[in-house]
Amino acid sequence: MEKVSQNDIAWLSQSKENFDMFSIHHDNLSSKPNPSKTTTLKHIYYYLLGLLFLLMSLVVAPFFILIRTAVELNISHQWDEWLSLLGGVTASTLFLSLFFIFLFRKAKRKLSMVKVTLICISILVGGFCTYGLLYLNSVHAKNESIKEVYSTLHPILRVAIASTTLADQNLVITDIKRTPDDYVAMGLTPHQSSLHYMQSTGYVHAIDLRTLGRSELRNTLLEWSLQIMGFQTIRHVGTADHLHVALPK
């Protein structure tokens, strides 16, 4: 049997307080976080945050590229509205295609993959634009008369509104086409240069969106988004709180 030394006896003879202090010290040492584990968790957090930002950018960016390009070509370069929209579709398609080609860059038969990617994305973007040009959900129209004059709205504005409704399901169009008599009926002096009138292009170049009863955060984000797309926006609170959106002159 192993002999008990005098040191062992002295250690065992310590007071209860000394044993408690030793226990607390031991617990403190064991409870300290592992630096390497903390660093790993931070890396995972930042990776997931970056991935989320990338996905959000991928979802949002193509719509902004489409509309902004179309507006620039139409206003700055005086392209026809349909050619401008086609230019926007092309820019958005190339953006998405380059992303997917980069994502699957290690795939075999790259030429075939590029062709298929371009065709599929062109159909997808073109199909969305066609939907936005031809159809307006009743949920987004103040009344049936708005739907009836929707086809008179400038094509780029129609696609922009269709894009915006994807993010804002409660968006409501309150006005599109007007005549001088409409201003008189509202008790206002007719604006000779109103973009709500039919323009020389054969289309109305302005639209009103409801802001009444919406949060200011939502209204601000809506206005900023449309400005980034290239449109002129004015917040009107006269007859009814709404956001006036128009193609730049």
C-alpha cells in the first residue's frame, strides 16, 4: 500500500474555505472560452452574412440593371422605348449569365453550358417583361379604370412597376392617364406639361402610387428604389398622399 506523506496529510487538513477557493479557481479556468472555437464561430457568422448579401444582390440586382439600363438608353441616348427595354433585357441577361457561368465554370462542355444558360435566362427575363407589359393584378390597381388605361403607360414604367410589386405586394397604383378636365374635377389648375397626359411617344410618362396609410420606412424605401432605377419621384400630399413617379424629361 502506498504510504501517505506528511504533505498529503497537510493538504487534506486544509480548511473548507481553501478547498472552496481551489474549486472556484478550477471552475474559472475550465469555463474560459476557447479562442479557436470563438474565431471559428465568427468566421461562420461572417460567411453566412456574406452569402446572404450575395443572394440578396443576385435577386435584386438584375431588376435594377434592367430598368436603369433601359431608362438611360431611352433618356440619355434617345433610343426608342422598345429598343431601350431590349437593351435593359440584354444587360440583365448578361449579368445573370456571367454569374451562373462563373458558378459552374468547372463544368465540362463549357460552350454548350454557355449557350443553354444564355437561352434559358433570356427566356426567363423576356417572359417576365412580357408579363409586366401585358398584365396588372387587380390588387395593385385602385380601380378598374386603372387597369383599362394600363396599356397606355410607358413600357419601361410598366416593367418597373411589375418589378416593384415583387418586393411590395401591397403597392397600389392610384392614377395613370389624365386629361385637363380631370384636374378641374379635382379642383386643381390643369398642368399644361403634365406627364400624365398622352405624350408624343404615344404613352403616358407618369404614374401615382399610394403612400397613404403606409409606414414612412416603406414609403422612403419605395422612393429611393425608384430613384436608383432612374425615375423622377415627387411626394405629393395635396389631394391625397401619394408618390408621383415619372420618366425624366
